[in-house]
Amino acid sequence: MSFKAESPPFRGLEFEHEQSATFADYWYSLPKQDLIPSRKDFDPGAQAAVLTTYIIHELVSPEMIRIRLVGTKHREGFGIDPTGRNYLDFVEPKRRAKASQAIYLVCERPCGMLVKLVSRTQTGLMYMNETFALPMRDNDGIARLVFYQSNSAPLDEYRDASSDKLEVLDVHDRVFIDIGAGLPSFKD
């Protein structure tokens, strides 16, 4: 089964999870400056049904993408609270520069990004994840936040995250979405 957003830039996309379409339509409804909404206009209450699946990154430098917020569903999946840590620490070392470049494009272009990730835990358990990213301005009006709505396969019956922590995230498929500024040229 696939889900579709109603908002113009996302109409042709097929999401595996309804929460991704819900996030797309909500983000599109926000007031924007140069195609990017501001965090101050984001109402967590309006997204209460999917808030546990949100992740927010702050673009500090190409080597440091700070995890600012991790919804409870993902904090449990990490097996730790990764808030404040560098997201790139969870990416295969050989892919870190490319991962950083792709994430930066979300704010620099600006554009959306739909990614299918393969995640691996300490015991070698692998699972798929659909992550949808869109740019957001911080409270100073600077486009340096990336809001994600992320959905993982349910693993509760197979894995105890406190003893089998998430180790690596790797890209299976990535699609950039034109939100009005065109598409970046990028290859994984």
C-alpha cells in the first residue's frame, strides 16, 4: 500500500507510510520565506499524531550535523538518546561526506529528500526505513534545520534496543523533491 500527499510539490510521490504524506501536507501549509518555513510557525500540536516519528538535524558544519530532537519512537530504536550527538557518527565512515552533502542540499537548494535507509544494529539485524526530509529556518531565520519524518519497520518482537543498539545507517535509495528551486545534481 502507498500513500500520497495532496500538496502540489509532493503529489506524484508515493510514500510507504501515511505519516510521511501527513508531514508533507503540513509542511506545505506553513508560511514560507524563500520557499522555507520557519520553526516558529511549526505547531507540534498540529502534528501530535506523528510527532514521535520526527527527527530534527541542525547543520553546524559539513563534519557536524547535530541531532537536535529525536521523537520517542526513534530514541527507543537507537537504543540510546542521540540528542546532541553528531548524526554522521551513525553513518558508515566511507559515506559520511556524501551523507553530509545530501543533507546540506535540503537547505541550500532548497529541496525535499525521500530516502530509503538500511539500518544495522550491533548484532547485525538489518531493517528498512523511509525518511522524508524538508528544510526549516531556525528562530534566527537561517535555513539550517532539517525536519525529518521517519518510519522504521516494527522490530519490537525481534530486538531489545537497549542491548542491541543501532550502529549504522546506509542509503538504499534517495530521491530529491523539487519544492520550487529545482533539483540538485547529486549522486550517491
